[in-house]
Amino acid sequence: MKAILRSTLKLTAILIVSLVLLGGCQYGGIGRVESPAWQLTATQEQKIAYFRDRCMAYGFRPNTTELAQCIADQSTVSKQVARNKMTAVSQSLIAASNPSSNSVSHSSGGTAFLKSDYVSGLNRICVYDRLGSQYIVTIGSTELCPISQ
């Protein structure tokens, strides 16, 4: 019975991974369209085709400067969103791998000022700067980061 369950779980995992990897096949690349993986693996032609289709759906006419500008704007925004996702993931991994950085130490001297914050799952990650050193505090996603610590 355990062998059947284990086999079923493996097959389910393979199916899920396959669906994720094949999600962007229409416009090439690996992963879902506009994901960080897609941004890294799709060719420039595949990205242009995707954003051209999107802009055409918005009502832009073929072979116009307005369409070209829409494609450029959509591409820029998409790259920035993917970059932000990767930054959030990497900062979450850094915070998770260093439990001592999850709270600001008040004994190290000076005030830590809020540098940035972002939501990761059900958490809000507050990034503080104290004399050039970065400190991270994790709070609930609906809470606001204090300006200073």
C-alpha cells in the first residue's frame, strides 16, 4: 500500500513540474510567461511576439509607433516585476537561513531606519539600515513596518 501511495505521489509531482515547465510553451522559454525563468530563457523574438499579442488585444494597430511603444512598455514592466520577485525570494531565503537576523538588536548602537519592505506569503519583511548594516524584521503581512527600530 505504501509503495502505491509513494508511486502516486511521485507521478503527481512529475505531472505538476511538467505543467509548470510547459506553461510558457506557446511563447517559448521555461516556466510561465513573464515569470523570472521565462524572462531568462525566452528569446527576444518570443518576448516581442507575446507582448505584441497583448498590445494588439488592447486595441493597438499593427505596424504603428504606438504598438511599438506599448511592446516596449509592457516588456519593461514585465522585466521589473520578474526582478522584484527574484529579489523578494532571495531576501526571504537569506532571512530564513539566518535566524539571528530576524530581529533588530538594539544593543549594537544607533537607530535602524526602514530602508524597504515587501510581502512574502503571509509575512511582511521589513529591511532596516543601521550605520550601513542591514537588519531584517519579519511581521504579519497586514502590519506596517515601524519607521525606525
